[in-house]
Amino acid sequence: MPKSLRQRLRELDENPARESHIRRDLQRLYRQGAESKTLADESVVRDHRGIHDFVAGEYENTSFGDIFVATGHYGWDELHGDFALGTLRKINGDWMSRLGKFPCRSEFDRNGLLFMDTETTGLAGGTGTLAFLIGLAYADDRGVMVKQYFADAYNREEGMLGLVSDQVSEFRNLVSFNGKTYDLPLLESRYIMQRRHSPFAELNHLDLLHPSRQIWGFSLENCRLQTLETAVLGFQRRDDLPGSQVPAAYFRFLQGRGADPLYRVFEHNAHDLLSLVVLLPLVWELSRPGGCTRQAQLPRARILLRHGERDAARHVLEDFVSQGPASAITQQARLELARIYKKDGLWSEAVEQWQAVLAGPAVFLQAYVELAKYFEHRARDCQQALDTTVSGLRKLTCNRTRDQRALLHRIKRLRRKLGEQVE
């Protein structure tokens, strides 16, 4: 009669020598074909580690499960690219509330300031897009604290949002990059779906994308945050997980395939937050009245115009064009100044600026068009308007077909006014 498992185990307990023999046989079978392999492959072990094995942090208990919160602290002297985080302490005055168009102007208070950036399951938005990682950064006495709230499963989202609400309630002002267009609407929809009120709705919000475009839009190919990091902040990311791969890394984690490479998303998010911390004082330095260098005068004027301070912008631009040599940037400043003169009805001053643009090294079609409009509608000189339009057409490159069509249409109309035969 075959022996039961219980009997076999009892015999092993009574005969230690037999147990030792079985152990040796099992070890021999495990080592067969790889004499040097006594431990599991490190890649296999790594694939099955949790996020806490890669990222410093701890789990916080909520009614909806434990939420992993990664934490990191960075001292004021620590460099992010070419700038120390301590440059944040330079900001003063009511500049930030003016730039952000806050309801009430107030002095800058870094203790009430929160930086925010999210990592999501996609860029399309909508109710199916989840912000699975919400990064927050704020200043304390020793430097900058970064906290990253992570939903390691879809059913953990409400717990994560609750913890974020508790943290956000301590602050009054918010800084993001493209947050007005993307991050905040997404978070608002997630809070609504969880029948919660978004804590971000109570904060004054400054989106740094917009002043960055005003400052660097004319000199950089684009104003994406990583472009600014490289060209302006001097920060180079190493072993960074591209944003296009972030959703796939999270879905891989949800499928139980490990936290590698998802852990790199935490570093990516922390870099985004630290870039905002050093970008904010740089924008302040380049646009504040007292410390504005010549290179920053045109950006400052654009920011003033965007906020409706036309007289202040005009004074900045007049000073700018009167000092520098003829260049493409000076021509851009003259176009901005002519636009202000036009709105104020100062036509002779506007014409002077447009003509100065035409004499510059670069071709700006806008100056030709504005002069043609002036000659046709204000000076009632259709021949001069026609000559100006023809000159603009000759300056155009062949690939600007849309502008060519617009100028040709204007030329035909002016010729009809002059009584010429138009085919």
C-alpha cells in the first residue's frame, strides 16, 4: 500500500540522514547545467520588486488603501544645472501676483508657494486618463521638499487624491508648466469623478509656460520645459525616461511585471519640479523693473503688454530701440512699438518704426503690410500702398505661398482702385 505524505514526512523527521541525502539531490538538480549559478538571475529579482525597492518613501494609510509617497529633500546650495535652488529666495515684491493676474496683488511669499507636476497615462485627456503620479514641491527653512504621491492601482486613486488635498490645503499660490491647459483640467476631472472638490481650485495659479514664451519664444525653436532646461538652465538629464514611454511603464507595472523602468518616472518628475523652482526666479530676474538687462527688455515689454500695461511697455521699448544697433531683435522691438503707437493713434511715430524695420537686416512681412494699410486707408495714397506691397512680395521666399496669395490679392485690389487693367 503506498505511503501517505504524512507518513513520508514522519520518516524524514525520524531519519535526519535520509533528509540530508534528499537535500543534496535537490541541490545537485538545481545546479545541473550551470555549476556557477547558485542564486536567481538579478534581472528576474529586479522585475518582481515593488516601487519601494527603488524609490525612497513610505506608505501612508488611507480608507482606500495604502498610498506610496516618495520624498526627497534638496538643500538651498544644491545646483540644478547652472542655478542653485536658493535663487528662489531672491524673489520679492508683488511681481508674481501681477504676472499671474491674481485677484489681489500681494508680496511674494515662498512659504505659501507650491510647485506641481503630474505624470499621466496619456496625453489625450478625458475621463480615461489617470494622473497616477502627482508631484509637489515646496520650500522649507533648509531647502526644497519634494513629495510624489503614487497610485499603484486604479482603486488607489481616491486615497491618493485625498492625501494630495491635505497637502495642498496648506498653500495659497501654485506654479506649474502648462498646468492651466493640461494638469489642472485633468486633476479637476479626476476629483469630480471621485465626488471631491479639487483643492487646486482655491489657489492662485502662475503657469510658467506663458512668460517663458514671451521671454524665449523668439530665440528658441520651442519652449518645452526640457528645451528650456538645456538652452537656458544648463541642465542635462541623464538616463531619463522619455515622456512618451511613461504610460507604457505604468501599464507594465499594473500587469505585475515589476517597477523597472517605472521607478525612473519618479526621477523624471522630480527633475521637472526642480526645473520649475529655478525657472521661476530666472523669469523674475529677466522681467522685473529694477534688474532688467538689455537682452531682457523686449521680453519684459511683451509681458507688460500681455498684462495690459501698455504705457510701461512703450517706455521699455523706446529705450530698447534707441540704444542698440540694427538687428533682428531690434526690428521685432520696433514692430511691437509700432503696434502700440497704432493703438494710441500716433501714426507718424508708427510709420517711422515700420520704415526702420524695412531698413533692417531681416525681412518682416508685417512691416510691409502695415505700411500698405496706412498708405491706403490713412494717407489715401494707393500708389504708395501698391509699391510697398510689391516690394514685400519680392522679398518673400517661394515656400510662403499663403502670404504670396494674400499679397497678390491686395495688389489686384489696389490696381483696380488705381484704374489699372487687372487680368
